[in-house]
Amino acid sequence: MGRTTTVLVRGSNQLVLDEAERSLHDALCVVRCLVNKRFLIAGGGAPEIEMSRQLGVWAKTLQGMESYCIRGFAEALEVIPYTLAENAGLNPIAIVTELRNRHANGEINTGINVRKGQITNILEENVVQPLLVSTSAISLATECVRMILKIDDIVTVR
């Protein structure tokens, strides 16, 4: 407790230094999340695709507007593994489809392994993320959608 550390970063240009600073900030945020809530979950889009699958199953039991909203939320969660696959240079449609199929077959810990470029059991690969990161992102996105849905009129101003 009470120790400080200085990190000296050198780079060839300002862009490299800015990227290094962002990476260090992200790492410190992960550590802060783990201090606040000491739970780790599978990474690689596995929790999001599993939540999407389970919400899709639940939406089939509902009727009307509730079913439509839950199904929309489930589809929105699939954007996370889709974007992960796209950023890794993989075919996002094929990857998300295979990921969905594996989760439907009960392989709930399968996720996108960007190093191997395929879907693997992500826990065996030790690819984990803090629970607080995922819950915060989903909560903030849900609050944003709720605020947008509360808008009942738009007034245009010049």
C-alpha cells in the first residue's frame, strides 16, 4: 500500500505514444474493475453470444411487443462477437454463425480466439475478462436505449 510506480514510455512518434497511453489506461481500468468486483468470466464474445441465445429462447415464450423487444436486444448483443471477429480479420458472419451453433449445442465456454483465428474453448485458452466490464457495458447500453425510447416527440430547431 502507498507505493507508486513511474512508467516511462518511449516511442517513435506522438501516435505511438498516444496508443501506449491508451493501452496503459485500459490495463489500469481492468485492474480497477477486478479490485471492485473479483469475478472473471470467459472472453472472446462467449458471454454475449450465450446471453443472446438465452434471450432468444425467452423471447419465443413471450407475445407481442415484449417478444419483439427481447429479440431485438438479443440481436444487439451479437454485435460484440461480430465486431471482435471483424477486427481480428476473420469472416464475421461465418464466425458468429459457428459460435451460435456451438453455444446451441451446449458449448457455453466457446469464444473467438483471435490468435488462432478460430473458435475454441476460451477458458482453456485463459482468455478471461472482468465481470464488471461486461455488466457495466450492458447496463449503460440498456440505459441509453431506455432514454431514447422515452423520447415521445422531436422538435426541430433551425
